[in-house]
Amino acid sequence: MKGKGIFYMGRGDCGVCIQVDRAIVQHLDSNRYDLEYVDLTETPNRIAEAESTGVKTVPALVLDGQVFHINFGADLSTIA
């Protein structure tokens, strides 16, 4: 059974987010994880979902419910 992954971004053209995607996210094994990209500036209705999983800043990668905060792009409170 595949695990679930969500990559939360502040905006799709964020330089840090692009670097994280290229350096880490794209290298996740697609046989192990179904990965979803979520740009919170385009889908602000999902900010509460991100917060409930423990995301405090973006970019953040959530794998099977475990949050990995990567660098510091933006606090979620500044996105809404």
C-alpha cells in the first residue's frame, strides 16, 4: 500500500519551494508515495488542513502524517 505525501508551498514560483522540489520531492519513490502538491496561495481553504497536520511554515513536506519543515519560506499566518 502506498503512503500519502503532501508538499505544501506558499506559492508555486517561490524560489525555495522550487529548490526543495528539485532537490528532495522529485526524488521520492513514486512506488511508495502518492504525492500531492498544494499551493496554499491558490487553495487557502486548505490552510486549516495544513495546520491540523502540524504544518507551521512553508515549504513543508508531510509523509504519512509526519511533517518535515524545510527551510523557512513563510509562516502560514502570512499566506491567508
